[in-house]
Amino acid sequence: MTLTLRPLPRTDLTVTPICLGTMTFGEQVGEAEAHAILDHALERGVNFIDTAEMYSVPAKRETFGATESIIGSWFAARPGARQKMVLATKVAGPARGMDWIRKGSANLSAADIVGACDDSLKRLRTEVIDLYQIHWPARNVANLGAIYFDPTRDREVSSIRTQLEALATLVKAGKVRYVGLSNESPYGVAEFVAQAEAHGLPRVATVQNPYALTSRALDNGLDEVVHRLQVSLLAYSPLAFGALTGKYDEVGLHGSTRPGRLAMFETMKKQRWGRPEALEAAKLYNALARKHGLTPTQLALAFCYTNWRVASTIIGVTSTAQLDENLAAWGTTLSPELLAEIDAIRWKHRDPAQ
């Protein structure tokens, strides 16, 4: 298996089409095992890792910043590893009930962005972040499980231009190479690009949004935006927090002998990936995979790996064996007939984990 590097348009970054997500490091995965996973990813040719200041997940006060610290200790213990990796991390948006992040601020100010970056650099033990992303918007927007925009929830927050100016400060200081977004809407991506071009500020290179068989809201307009504006899509949760591996098909969230995050953490069960409708749709896709001689994991990952919309797919693992399984799905092709059957399921069940 060879992972051919892909250039991210309008940058000098070249990344593997598979990115190692690290939100499990510090909660489900201890430091030693996390280092083993990082070693193995590098050995297998993966050159792209993604993290965030708020990780590990589920987010809590005790593990805030833990994932970045584990990656930082890996860099410190592996001379030369940092130069081989494209490193992405994120500044958290407004606190969303997490009062340990900037004292629960409902805004994301310029000072917040700069301060968070400095803290991430210290934890990561590096002098520069290759891709620095805003984890979720400061403004009111329907995302992270919400399906309707509600204008009555608008409030005064830092403007997109103000946020870009803060990011420009970091780029000029040499602390950040490129900037990106996460959990953004079509409007948000387009406006960030427009403001950057109008005022000579850093242009967003990427947007990191969910993309999975049970969560394809991106196909309803954001795909056109990223294509026309040359913003690279980083697809996260391609396995729908494990629902698209088949592990919950027969026993549900409470009876699995291979519990993942959806089964282990009560807060996760209440989120979009654990909705009854999302689990039912996942069972249909998993059955479709088996019908065509594939594992559910192969089908779900190949759907992202082979999709023209996706620059790199972010995979989260808790062991080197899981990493190997996800990497082995690379090269799996999906026939036009199978893709048509996927779309037929979506037509009936839409995007229940949106």
C-alpha cells in the first residue's frame, strides 16, 4: 500500500490522503500506546496528524490539552519526527458549556486565538503549526448536530475579519503556516475567503467537517463551495464513531463486546452519531457492505477515500491493529452499482447523523 502525497491547493503542503486523528489520546489511549500508534502511522507512510486544544474527547476539564501534550512528548522523544509530519491543530470556538475553556466565554476574540496558539505550541513542543484551524464558528450557526439555523440566537461576537486578523498575526510571527476552519457552513467558508481576499489576510486552506455515509450534509452545497473556492476538505468521523464498523448492529450501544466511544460515554450516546435513526441507517449500510463482499469498515472508508470532494480522511484509532485495518481499506473500489445502492439508502434515510 502506497499513500501518494496530495498537494493542498494554494499551499505548499503535501499530505497523505489519510490523516491520523488523535482525539482518543489521553482518554481511551494512554501515552505509551499513543506513541506506538504515532510510530506505526509514520512507519506506514502517514504524514498528517490532526489534534485540537480541547482534546481528548469526551471533553472535560481534567483532559483539556492532554492530546497535544502526548503528541508533544512524542516529538520530543523522536528526533526528526516533527519534520516528517504535517501538524494540524485547532483553537476551540465559544465554550459550549465548557467553563474550563477561557472561563466559558461565549466569544472567540483575537486575543483568545493568539493565546490559544501559544499554549498549543508549548504543549506540542514545536515552533510552528502547519495548519491552525478554528474548531467551530464563533457566530451562531447550525452545526454539531443542529439542523436548523435560528436567527433569534444571533449575538455579538468577533467578526470573521477580526478572526482572520488574529490568524494573520500568527502567520506573520512564524507560529502558523496556514489556516483552516472546522464545522463550518457554506456561508462561513465563502465569507472567510471573501474577507481574506478583500483585506489581504490569510486565505483558509481547508475545512474540516463530518463526512460519512450517515452524515452527508456536505453534499448539499458545501461541496460546490470548496470546489469552486479551492478549499480542501478534511473529512472527519468517516466511521460515524464506530457505527459504520458494524459493532453495534445486533446488540446496540449497550451490549457491544467491543465498546467504542458511543458505548463507553453517556454524553456520546446523546449526540448525533448515537441517534436511533443514525444507528438504523448505519445497519443498512453495513448490510450493504456485506452483500457486496466488503466489511462495513471497508465500505465506509472507501466511500470517503475515493470521493472527489475529500482531500484527506481523518481516521481515529485506539490501537495499531485498528490503524492497520483502516489503512488496509485504501485501494478498495466501489462499483457504480454499489454507489447507486448507497444513494438509494440515502434517498430514504437522508443524513440522520448530520
